[in-house]
Amino acid sequence: MKKIAVLIFVCIVFSQQVFALGLTMSERQINSILSLRFPMVENYMEYRLEASAPYLALYSSSQSVAISARINVTNNGNKLVADATFKGQIFFDKASNALKVSNPLITKFDVIDNTFPKSEASINSIKNTIGQHLPISVLIDFDRISNDLFKFTPSSLVIVEEGLRVEF
């Protein structure tokens, strides 16, 4: 009877560890994956919008991320170049199989170059969005990454000092 109890105990302890799979991705590794999605290009009316040079920083104390990128807007030979940063909470959306940032808050918008005529009012309205939330932002769409590891659905995400802890 004692041997059966020990066997059951060992099975319980090891079975939980067998089914739990986790990994910690450093900021550097996440930035490498994030760079696969960039540059991101969208056309809006007659404007071409491009986001490039992303950088992600993880904050374990607040379980949040900050993402910075270079923004280029072009139209009819004119251009606007700016650096933008937003912060938010990171989560995994099972429905879309994507790592997302909820309620990203714009924390920085610095104009680097601007050749648009009479654009001061537009730039000021963009700068007025600092401190305001944006719609959900998709960081990494795992369906677009051809890596068998990302075919598993994460059960939890936690930002730790070493990086992002993902458990499956």
C-alpha cells in the first residue's frame, strides 16, 4: 500500500511538470520577433503611413510594455517623420492568435522632419493625443511566424525581470 501511495504521489508531481511548458523571452528576443512585423505600411485616403524601427521595453513592476517606433507619413511629395512611443498592458488574444497591447497610452510624439505646408494645426492635434488611449494594438501575429513553438496557445503571460514568461 505504501508503494502505491508513493507511486501516485510521484505521478502527480511529474505529470503536472510534463504538461506544463514555459519559456522566458528576453527583450532582445521579443524585439527580434517584433521586427518581423515591421515596417508596417498602411494607406489612408491619399496618405501613406509607415511605422519602422520598433523597440519594445518590458516593465515587470507594472506588468506593462512600452513600444517606440519611427513614423513616416507621405503624400504628394511631402513627408512627416516622427518618433512615437506608447505604453500598455500585454495580453494574448486566443481568438486571433496574437500578442496584443490593450489600451495603449501615447506617451511621446516628437517630430523629426516635416515638409507638409500649413501642417502646424494637424501636428498640434496629434501632440494633443499624448496621454490618450488608442485602440488595441497587435504586436505579434503568431499565425504569420513559421515556428512550431508558436503553434501552442499560451495559458499565461507574465513580465519578469528576465523578460516575458510565457506558459503553455
